[in-house]
Amino acid sequence: MATTIAKAAEGGTATAHAARIEHVSKSFAGPAGQQLVLDDITLDVAPGEFVTLLGASGCGKSTLLNLVAGLDKPSAGSISTDGRPALMFQEHALFPWLTAGKNIELALKLRGVPKAERRGRAEELLELVRLHGAYGKRVHELSGGMRQRVALARALAQDSKLLLMDEPFAALDAITRDVLHDELTRIWRETGLSVLFVTHNVREAVRLAQRVVLLSSRPGRIAREWTVGIAHPRRIEDSAVAELSVEITEELRGEIRRHGQH
């Protein structure tokens, strides 16, 4: 099957999808030959939709996100996105010698925003992530949660319609993670962004998403999808979130058992 990666022209006609993944497979060379990591993945993310990718460690979630981001190419199949996606990693990856504001300004500079406009735009983005007054703070002056907020603001500075998030809150404590869940939900609803969010935390997936997609263990295949019809605001301890999380966890455990993982 031919391999293609396409990106819709920025500022062009609106597309029917933020991301379209069609029959995508990915293999990597290993000691025993080619190892199939992803197998025949087909998935659409609609404009403004929040989708979480869930699965056991090593199932190919991050590999799929990297393919959508254009950091790698699929071995087979095609991927198209509405413009260039923004990517946010588990680690904040901020430059420690720059202030919070200057880290955001760097993303604006790379996007071609005129120098005279960058500071004002950076401060607007810091306001959006509730970090008013943090423009001049160095990275070492920020807590872990604040650093992730700056990283989110930097991703938003790319002015993309699709935000790709690879377990961005995994290293944070439970309280900070819960606060950032609220913030991300607010920003998603305010901006109309499409979000494709990788996690191995079932409750996080249900708390955030409109749709949860479960990948099987290697090779990663779409095992099942759930539409999350729970009204916002959601709390991670809500009974409806807990109930759906139990159902998805049982399915995830079944996938792990089927593939002999522990």
C-alpha cells in the first residue's frame, strides 16, 4: 500500500476532519527483522473533537501520535491533517535559559509573527493558561504544573487547529493533574481546538474525552471505541466517570491477557 502524508493548506477551505488516519501501519527494524508496531489503523478526528488514545505500555500510542505530527512516516497507509499540528510532550522541553514568555515568543518567531507583536501575544497566551504575570519568570522558578502550562501556551502559540498531547500530565501529582484537566477542558472549549491525547490512565481518558479509542497490544490495532456522553464539567471521582472507567479497564485487561502481557 502506498504511503502518503498530506497537510491541508493553512488558511484554506475548512476540512471535514482535523486528522484522518487511513489504514496506517508502522514497522521498525529489529534484531529479528521488521517488527510490526501498528497494524491497519483507521481513525478520524473531527474539527473541535477531543479524542483520547488509550492502551497498555508499548502498544504504539506515541508512535501513532508521532506519525500524525509528521515526525515519522507510516510504513503503509495515509495521514492527513488540517494544517500542521502542534505537539506537547510529557516533558515540558522548555529552554531553561529563556523566560516563560520568551519560550512562547520563540514559537511565535518560528511561525513568522512580527517581533513587535510577540510579547503581547505571549502575554495573552499566558493569560489563557492562567499564568498572568509569569512572562519574566525563569523555568527554575516555576512549579511542575506551571511549566506544563507554559508548554501548553507554547503549543497554542503555533496557532494549529489540532493539538497532539503525549501523556503531558503523567509526571505531575494527582492534585496538579486534576487542576490541569480542568484548565485543558476550559481551553479546548474556549478555542474550538481538536485534541488527540495519548494516555495510559483510564480515568484521565474518560474525564477529558468525547471519544476514547483503545489500542490493542503490539501490534497496535483499534480494539474498541467509546463515545463519552457525560456532561461537562466532569470530575475524575464522578460516578459516571468511574462507571465507564471500570468498563474500559476490563476491556484493557482483556487485551493485555490476550497478548500475554503482565
